[in-house]
Amino acid sequence: MRELAAQVLGNGGGRLLDDPDFRHRMAAIETGLLALSHTDLRVAVSAAKGVALGPEASILKVKGTEIQQAISDLAVEALGPYAAPFDQPHGDNLGGIGPANRKGVVPAMLFGRAASIYGGTNEVQRNIVAKAVLGL
């Protein structure tokens, strides 16, 4: 994401990476990823010790899909209209447009929406966490 933001110009004409709002949102995503990684490691250590999993798996699923969607949304926003074209499977006669690393941005964003549904919708996962943690 940093490489993309360094290439793309923001509304003010400067690099998108230099936009404080964009950097703040990117940092929030990175912080979420770090927290998700630590939770994942704690779950892995518990599983290796033979401890039964509780609501942690549901939390990982919900937060993982939310972060995945936030990353792809930010990439689509960064690319603006250059995010829209899909790459032709057999090429075309126009050549590439926009930043070179825009490939796969829209498909990833669209697939990310499905991720919050398959494997148990995020709402169902939240209910599992509420029952396990809060006793609801």
C-alpha cells in the first residue's frame, strides 16, 4: 500500500502518501493487522498446548475480513478511476494505464465482500463471541 500511495497523486497534487488523512487510515489498518497477528499467534500457541479454542476463532474471522476490506477499499480509493479497469485475459492493444501495480485491486475488493459471508457471516460470528464472552 505504501508503494502505491507513493506513486499516486492526491487531490492537492502531492503524493497520496504525504496526505495526513490517508496516512492515518493506513496506519490504523497496519495497527489492526499487527493486533490480528498477535491474536493469531496467541491462538496458535494455545492450540499447540491442546487448549480448546473459544471465541478467538470468531474474532480472527471477523477482524480479518474487516481488515481485508479496509485494505482493498483504501487501494481502490487511492487509484480512483484507474482501479476500475479489469485486465483483459489475452491483453489488449491499448497497453497499461495508470500505476503499474493496480492489477487485481477491484477483484480483491469484490472478493473481500464475499469473505464476510463465507465461513459464517460476520454477524453470526459476533453472536458467537457475544454468547461466549458476555453470556448473552
